[in-house]
Amino acid sequence: MPATLESPCLTDPRLESIRERALAGERLTIDDGRVLYSTADVWSVCELAHAIRTRLHGDIAYYNINRHMNYSNVCALSCKFCEFARKKGDAGEYTRQLDEIRAEGAKAVELGATEMHIVGGLNPYLPFEYYTDMLRALKEVAPKVHLKAFTAVEVVHLARIAKVYKRADRRASMRWVLERLIEAGLQSLPGGGAEVFDDRVHKEAFKGKIGSDEWLDVHMVAHELGLNTNATMLYGHVDSREERLKHMHILRRMQDQALARLGYDGRDVPTDDVADAPEITLTGEGARMPTPELEQGYYQTIIPLPFFPDGSALEHLPGPTGLENLRTLAVARLMLDNFPHAKSFWIMQTLGMAQTMLQCGADDIDGTVVWYDITKVGGSTTHQETTVWDLQRAIREAGFKPVERDTLYRRVERNGREWRVLSD
């Protein structure tokens, strides 16, 4: 798909105004989102998302060398879409001990990884100290490796097992947990557990899991503490397109708040009320992107994740089609005008689909992964690994220049397993 800002031949006249405003860096409305989702001219939607990602990132696409580690699949919840969780005593349940965790950290160093992505189930049998000990053990054996760990759902769970959780003052509870995790080595938060921010979807698909208000509060506190975070959207199960648009709207307003708190682009608006935050877009001509050397404490990446029904309580549902995946990624790129990055997570999209998504709004396809126990695409195992060469080839075949990044999207210079972050 050519990276052009010239007006294409649109078959849906409703897209003309949307295109003009998007390219002018103006914020699209929920009504615009409805058009983007309903139009038969899906390729013009993808082309517009591609034009925006090209303005933000030129002809480069990011990847990283990372390792995923799931410390335990024992979980107190029973979400209908989840095939990962086990109860204690179930076949296949596991909890990693510190020696195993240190070994994983040592492997990360041996393979030259810049990041470890660490998540797990809500294990009711582990004390709070298990998590701080885990982070410290990893930093002992892998001091350079960035630790991106614990979804917002896990952070709330840790507040509960530490007996500091107070719903009336939950942000203080989350701050207590995050401060101790940061002291032990936590450096950023992944985006998992967001699912879709809607009460109906929550009640039907993952009742018992924290609601959107708590998920957002965890990320707000993380931003206040100077952590960059990410956001996912698990779609294609019992959700509707309208509910996905609501999810995107909430995320971009929270990002407005995060960027305003940083005084971004000359706006000194420190506020705890998202309703007071100004609209801050990054997609206009000449807009400055946030850089980790200057600012930290915002959402880096949106990661739309398709639902896979196999093995879950919702396996009777078909899941989203490939075309719906492309459209949803493109709509997310266009609606989330203040998110610097949009990722096509190849593990859940396949490497071939991730290539196509680079031409529909994505600028990142994630990394080498090695171990991923959350979702198995097409009967694959938990050992889901690809090579740097495969990632680079996929990016080049899609028409982009591969750039290795660290977790904060700083460029990495590498000599085998030895690496360093390049300063701008």
C-alpha cells in the first residue's frame, strides 16, 4: 500500500471529511468511528491509517528481542475467554520458583534480550513478597534487561494479598504496591487485562475481574510514578463495534490527561480530573512525539488483540475474521491520535497478518517472544519463538526498514548479544 497523503479514489463519500480532518491532526468523533467501522470501503480506511502511521514513523517498523515469562497459571478467576488459567491441583498447573526465575533471567542475558515481559494468573497462594523477590532476582542476574511486568489486574490482586487494598481509596492502595514493585525493579507495565471497557461485556465475559475504573486507576498511578504503560483491547467475542469505540475514546482521554500532566507541548495542565484535560493529538503535521529521555508516564502503545475461541468457555463463538482484524487495527490507529505507537502482536495475529497490518496503521510487530502461554494460535505450543532474521525479513517484505527498539522505543545498537541504547 503506497504511503501517500494525496486523496485516493474513495468509494464512500463519508470518508472524505474524515480523511481531511485526520490528516489535519484533528480529533475524530465517535460518529466518525462508526463510519470507519461500517463503510464497505475498508481499504480506504486502512490507507488512511497507513498515511497517519507514515507521518508518525516514516518507513520504519519496530521489533525487539524479548522473552515472555509466565510465573504461574494458577488463577482465582474463571474468565470465559481464557484458556490459560488453572486451579491448584489441575493438570498442567505450575508456579515458578526463584531458581527457575533466575534461570529465565540468565537466558535472557545469554540471548541478548532487552526486555522481559512478565505476567501470570491471580494466584491466591503466593505472598506479596514473592513478586518483589522475583523482580530482585531477575535484576541480580539481568541488570540491563528492562522488566515490563504485571497487568493492572495483577496489581490490584497484589494490593489485596498484601492487605492494603481499600476500595474507597484504591489509588493509594495501588500506589503502595507500585512503589514497592518499582523499588524491586519494575520498569513499565504491559497493557493486558483491559479487554473491552464496558459493563455489559464485563458481566458476560469476565465477571469477577476488575472493572475499567480500577484498570484505568492503576495506569494513572503508574503514570504519576513515571512508568510508561501500554493498553490492549481484546475484541471479537461478545463485544460490539460500538463498545470498542467507547474503549478507544476512554483510552485517548486518559492519554490526554497523562500528556497534560507532563506539560506536554507547552500545556501545563496538571489535573486529576480527566474531564478537564485538553485534547492533545500527535498526528498533525509537525507534531512532536513524546520521547523517553524527556517524558515518561504515558501510554506508549495500543495493541488490539483478536479473541481466539479454542478451548475457552466461549469456543462456540467464531472469533473475528482477518478483515475485521485489519479494520480494527486501522480504526484504533485513527481514533487513538495521541498514542505514539500501534502494535500488531504477531503471536496473536500470525507473522503474515502482522506484515499486512504494518500497511494498515501498525508500526511495531513485537519481538522474538520465545515463551507465550496465554494464547496458542492454530494449535501451537507455549514455545512460540521467531528469530530476528524472520522479523527483519517480514518487515522488509512489507516495504519497511526494520529498527530494533528497547521497551521505551529507543533505538538499539547491537553486536551479537551485546547491545546499547542509542541517544537521540
